[in-house]
Amino acid sequence: MGMWIGRNRKARVTYGFDEIALVPGRVTINPNEVDIGFRLPRKNADPLELKIPILASAMDGVVDVRFAVAMSKLGGLAVLNLEGVQTRYKNPQEVLQKVVDTDKSEVTSLLQRIYQEPVHPDLIAARVKQIKDEGGIAAVSSIPQRAAEFGPIAQEAGADVYVVQSTVSTARHISTEYKSLDLTKFCADMRIPVIVGNTVGYDVTLEIMECGPAGILVGVGPGAACTSRGVLGLGVPQVTATVDCAAARDAYFKKTSRYVPIITDGGMSKGGDVCKALACGADAVMVGSAFARSQEAPGAGYHWGMATPHVNLPRGTRIKVGTTGSLKQILFGPAEVDDGSQNLVGAITTCMGNVGARNIAEFQQTEIIIAPSIKTEGKLFQAVQSVGMGTR
């Protein structure tokens, strides 16, 4: 498998969203009659059921308390970053405004200074309680090194989901400088579902699933504000990563009868990308930049990655995405833009109807073709005029 790239070295051909297309089905279904619900397993309880298979990324320009509550009420799930400005500052809005107002030549150094303020445990509990008091589902995240400390605090405050997230996650992390998270013990000790990410490979996904998480995030470096692929050279295009991790999920289910959903994270700014991720095997998707454009997003039209403020090696940048509409518009329409970045749910249900899929499981069986010209064929005028499929 693979192609020769030089003497004694092969490389695998992999694919991203722009290089494939979904084939219409032999039967079509009324989009209003398809089931797009997402179910996250819980211990000794019924699954956490979401009406839509969409999560909002744990990024400071996307999710705060207000956004998390709004997302919950619309049927999705927003993840609050426990190592962001919301838990470092009592008044995070003042800090966010500084990020928005700073010149791009100075913003990375500003972020590095902002994120040197320590995380306050009392603010972790306060933010979780705020979300719960306003009727939202409280999902929170941290890197593995802080999970053992922050997890119990968030859980006792009433959190519903805990996400352990890093640039690359494995079941076996080696370090002599600090104590590595015992992922199996952490998943066993937490009473609430634990989602682990990020990964892109078949074997490592299997190993992580054996540690007992409720779900796994898929994707290394595809996010709009992430520069890991340029800084580190790491990453696998999301189509191939999703297909490989879905194969691991299915093999694990066949072996254990325990279904661990996978969530494709990053690289999807348009409805078509989301549809392709689900058809490639994802049970749900995690999106950042599309939601950073909502009126409810705390970044006021700006978006930056979680690794942007790293003190020595930033792996993200602040980007301007603008504000195009409400969160409800972005999820359900009516779309007022022509580039596919609004009415994501409508895109999913319409695509499922056209391929003849009644639910996400059937959608995952959609025929896929390699089609590198799918976005450019017949679209010259759109490209020249920067409208529709000619926009970036």
C-alpha cells in the first residue's frame, strides 16, 4: 500500500474534503424525515442525546457561557475551554476585547501574556454552574496534564461531559518531566462521559478506546486557526483520518459490543464538508470557525486556536472570520450567504435525503468517489467573481 517517494521509502496517498464527493442514492428521502440525532454513551444511564450531531470547539473566540447555553438550546453541544480566558479572568470580556483590538503583528505576544495568568479553580466551578443554571449542557475541556486536577472540580460543579484534548493524543504518553495522565484510571474514575482527542490513526484509536472513553475526537491540524501542520509538519487529511478511525471504531465494536462514537474535529467550514465527514464515518462533528462567525461568539468575528499562546512554540494564529449571522442562522438558516457556511443542519438533512440515508448509520454507508475537480467543474464564473463556491 502506498507509492514510492524515493529509495526504500513509501508514502500513503490520503484525501481531504475537497478531493472527494458523495454519490446520490438510488432512493431519495424527504429531508424532514431523516434522523440526525447523536448519542454519547454514559455510565449507568441512558445516553446523552443531542438533536443535532454538531459540537462547538473549545476555543476562546467561539465558546463562553452565553454561547454554550445557546448551543444547548438549539440541540447541539458547546465545549468550554477550562484553560482559556473564561477560567483565568473574572471579567474575560475585557481580555477578549484586547485580543480583538490588537494589531496582528503583536497579537501572538499579547496572547502569550494573557494566558500566563493561572487558571482559578473557583472560576471552573463558577462557569460550569452558570451554564447549568441557565439550562445548558455543560461540556468542558483541558489538556491531559491538567485533567486529573480539573476533572473532579468540573464534575462536582455539575459538568455533563469532560473532554481531554491535546494536539496529538495516545494511550501511552512517555515523560520523565511530569506525571502522565493515566487515561484508563481517569475514564474509570469520572462519573460523566469522557471524550478523548485528538488522533488520526487506526491502531492508536483502538488503544484509546480500550481505555474506556465515551468518544474520540479525530483530526490533527486541520482547523482554520491552527498552524500545527506548518509548524510541526504533522497531520493527516480529514477524509482519510475519519475513515481510518471509523474502521477502528467498527472493529472495536465487533470485538467488545461497545460502540465508541468518533467526532471529526476541524477543517469543516461549509455544510458540504460536514456532510462528507459524516458520510466518511463520523458520528458527529466538532466545528470552530463557522461558529466564530456567529453573533453569540465571544470573539466578535475573530478566531484563534488553543495552541496560539504557547510560550515557546505557538501553533495557531488569530484570524478574522467576520460576523455573518446568529447561531440559529448558522445551524438552521435561513441562509443569507451563498457559500454554504449557514444552515449546516439543512445541508446535512438535504444531503442525507439525496443519498437515501434515514439516519447517520446509513449515511456512513454512502458511496464515495475521488473527485479532485468537484469544486471547480463548471464553476469558473463563481471563482472569478468570488461568490458561492468561489469563496474561501
